[in-house]
Amino acid sequence: MAAELLAHEQRWLPELSGRLPLPVPAPVRVGRPTAQYRWPWSVVPFFPGRIAARSDPDDAWSAAAALGGFLDALHVPAPSEAPANPFRGIPLAGRAEGVLTGLAHVERADRATALRVWESAVATPAWSGPPVWLHGDLHPANLVIDRGRISAVIDFGDITSGDPATDLSVAWMLFTAEQRAALRQAYGRADDATWERARGWALALSLAFLSHSADDPLMRGIGERAFRAVLE
């Protein structure tokens, strides 16, 4: 599975990196499968710093604006050859089973509120524009912080195309309501329906993190932070 994801980065990041305002791990050397090692491999740039899941930016408003600008540059129509992903970029209703299952793992007092958020998000108009490029797995463990600023975006193995709300869900994983507004302003083209779907995606992903992180306190922390932000 990991080798397939790596191949996505090798194919597409060299094309995308030149127009993105933050560094991404476009390979500088690509290794091909051989009899000695039967998978592709890459040498990628080293980005100094710590992931945002372990180190908050010094100025969250500036970080939100920088991330919004990055997503604005990334979210352009993707070619038909873009990698397919059955879980990301899809209509939000496609995550319903996981959300309803995940709600069983949260405090009873929060379930009704979370269900209302989910139903509101699913009821919004679906994305009607062309499928746009998506990072596909954008969360604080895939953002690098160096000298207090977002300095790189990593781990594009789930790169795909579809509804931009998938990526915009990161706004609830890292920022307050006011900071999310800064991200939305910098992004510049998230209408109310897209923003509401992004909140729904944040709920769906937070529940996935909470449901599958018994041995991963880092991802559980991301899930808990996002879940609380969604319920604000």
C-alpha cells in the first residue's frame, strides 16, 4: 500500500510543486524496483522543524492565512489521470457509515450535537465544480513548523481530486473560529456550502482519528481537538 502511495508523489509532485507557495516533498531522486528491492523509493528534500501536531505556530492567524493561500494555489482543476481515492474528495454522504459508527465512541452528551452538525453538513449542496487537486490527508501531522511558521506540507500519498471541502477541514484541526476565518479569507473562494461541508469533513475525520488511535496518542490528540472545534 505504501509503495502505491509513494508512486503518486513521484508522478505528480514534480508537476505541482513549482506553483505552490510552500515547499512539498517533490522527489530529487527516484529509485525503481529491482530484484534486490522490489518497490519504488524516493530521496526527498529534508525540511527542518517539527510537525504542527507537536508545535503550534507562533502566530496562528498568519499560519491560517498561509495555509489558506497554499490551498488556493493547490485547488485547481485536476486532470482525469489524477489518482482516484474512494475515501477522500467524495460526496460527504459517502462518509456516513463511518461517522455514525464513530459517534458510538464519543461521550453521550456530545452525540446529539455532533449528529446535528453532520446532518446539516450532509444537507448542503454537493460540490458542483470540476474535481480539483487535493492533498487528501491534510492534518497537523502533515504540516511542518519551523521558526514559528508553516514551512512545508508533507505526505501527499493520498493525493487525489474532488471536493475542496476535504482539505479545508484542516481549519478545524488547528485553528480557532477567528483563525479559521483568516484561512477562509486567504483561500478566497469557499462559499457557505463548501465551508459547511468542510466542517462535516472535519467531524468525519475527527471521528476516524478517535476510532482508530488507541495506540497513537498523537492522532488521538488531533481527533479530540478537531471534534471540540466542530462542536463549538
